[in-house]
Amino acid sequence: MLSLAEREKLGVLVNNLSIYAMQLLTHRGDEVTTRVTYNILNVKKEEPELLQRLHELAGEQNDESPLRIVEDLSRRPADMVQIIWLVRRCLMTIAFLGHCIAQPAHITSTGVRTAQSQRLH
């Protein structure tokens, strides 16, 4: 389960990975790509524990790891096949993060989060 602040960070990742993938497909200027890459790397710098938890959760569910995609953004794709592959990975990561954001946050009177059976992924 994620806190509201963590969900907001995931929203930043979803937004910036979406823009990054769109930039790869449209080849529109390096300025936007540089800015979104900076935003994504900033989340990695500010929230390493969160990204590690998401990495472990993604591994358990055979989903694309947000941590791995963030690490791979430093290598620019060299050809169209690599671009399409990276866009695919971005979309898979965005879908995983969307499921994480959409998780119910039911809290019991003892402060324990419940509703494991209602997980969306």
C-alpha cells in the first residue's frame, strides 16, 4: 500500500514516462526530453526506497520495473527497433504504476491497511 505522497510521486513518473515515450515516437525536440528525463531521475534521487519497493513488487508480478526503466533512460536508443522497444517498456511501466496508484487504501481502526483481496493487479 502506498501513501498519498508516494502516489503523487508515481503520478509524476506516469506523466513523465508518458511524455518521454511520446517524444521518442514523434522526435520533437530534445528540450522536452531533457526536462522529463531530469524529472524522472529526480524521483529516483528523492525516492530510492520507493523505487526499490516497486522494483520488488514488479518482479513478484512479472511486470516491468520502474527502477529498471529509470536506469535505462540514460542510454539513448540508437535505432527504430530500440525506440519501439523502449516505448513498449515505458507503456508497460505506466500500466504497472497506474495499478499501484489505483490501489484501495482502506484503513482499519488500528491503522492497518486492508483489502488485499481487492488489489487491482
